[in-house]
Amino acid sequence: MSNKNVRIEVMKSIEDKVDGFIDQYLIPIQDIWQPTDFLPDTQSEGFMDHVNQIREEAKELGYDLWVTLVADTITEEALPTYESWLMDVEGIDQHGENKNGWSKWVRHWTAEENRHGDVLNKYLYLSGRVNMREMEITTQHLIADGFDIGTDRDPYKNFVYTTFQELATNISHKRVGQMCKKGGNSLLGKMCTIIAGDEMRHHLAYREFVKVIFENDPSQMMLAFADMMKKKIVMPAHFLRESGGSIGTAFETFSNCAQRLGVYTAQDYIDILKKLNAYW
């Protein structure tokens, strides 16, 4: 049997665990936070007062933090790329009678992730500190340009990537939240912190997917893991660009700001690998 067919069989064999993963790592829609829980109520008499408070607090944030926050938001808003990519992974089927538990996971995961870009975008709009049209152009470019993460349609490699990336995103949002709170912006700090919590749950889920695959197909899973380490994990926004810019040119600015702030560094990359090696 080819490696591709073995992977599909392994995905089928552990599919019955997916509902359990959803129950364990995702939160029911009626119970989870929504963006409006953190933003001014447009139907409230005090709406403008709350907006003015947001705008005043936003003035205290530095340039590097704004660049990082904007790039984090754009990365979250490129969710259509990530969902469409995962739906095309071998072993994930969303069509007709063949649609399976894995596609259910992707939809539910996407539904949770969708709130992240939503709440951050609305905050940036209300803050009055960001050229929203340019940001929207950059977001549209990123979705149109897609990404190249080196996984192809291989479920093993894709789950290694998502495991790593969810933890990296957790670290980034958590640290931005801490910096915002330290700078006196408790609302934005709270938003970033709760987003980081979602990302950690998602990381734990994808980490478990890989662990279960290791138990079923250890040799091929190890080879897939090794291949991803050789290629190195790229960030999902590595094609980031501004109006008139070439693909990837804006990502360097974002990465440099994140490094200077200590939001996400080369040492974090190493630490994540150590954690994954220890767990798997």
C-alpha cells in the first residue's frame, strides 16, 4: 500500500475520535465569548463615551506594538486561506455522504478562529490609529496570494504545522496582551489574552492529533515530522505585502517589530520544538 493510502486509512481509523476532540478542545457556541462582549454596545447611550475611552487608551501604544497588532489581525483575517487549505488535506472530506468527522472539526475550529480577526479588526477601527483602507488592501492581498507552508496535502505534515503554529500564535497574542495591560490598555490586553487562550486549546488539539497518528503509524509520522523540521515552519503571513509592494515585503517589517518587542523570537521557535519533541 502506498504511503498516501496508508495516511488515508490512518485518518479513517482515528476519525471516530474527532467528536471527542471537539468536545474536549472546543467550547459550545452558546457558551464561548463573542466580539461584542469586549466592544462598546452600539445600542447603548454611552457608546460614544466608550469609543472615546478606546481612542484615548490607544494613544499610549508604541509604533512597534501597533505594527505587530495590525499584522496579527491581518494574519487572523486570512482565515479563508487556512480553512480552504485544511479542507483539501487527504483524509478530510466535506462532500455529500462522504463528509466526515475531520471536516466537522475544520468547520468548528474555523468558527472559533473567526472571532479573533473580527474583534481585533473592530478594535483597530474604533481606535482611530490605523489606516483601515490600507490594512484592508493588505488583508485582501494576503488572502489572494495564499501561502506556501511546505505541507502539500499530507495530513501528517499539516498537523505538525498547525500544532506548531497554534502555539506560536498563542505566544504572540499573550505577549501583546501583557504589553497592552502594562501600557494601561486593559481592554485590548484582555482581548489578546482571551484569544491566546483559544489558540492554546487549538494547539493542544492538533498536538493530540499528531500523537494519535504516531501511535498508529510511527515511522511515517516521524519522517513527516523530520521533513517539516528540515523545511522549517514558516509563518502563515509570510506573503504579507502592502499596496504596490511585492509578495512578502511587509512580513519582514512585521517580523522585525515582533523581534524587537520580544513578542515572538527565534528562541521561541527553539522552545516550541523542544516542547513538541518532549511530548511526541
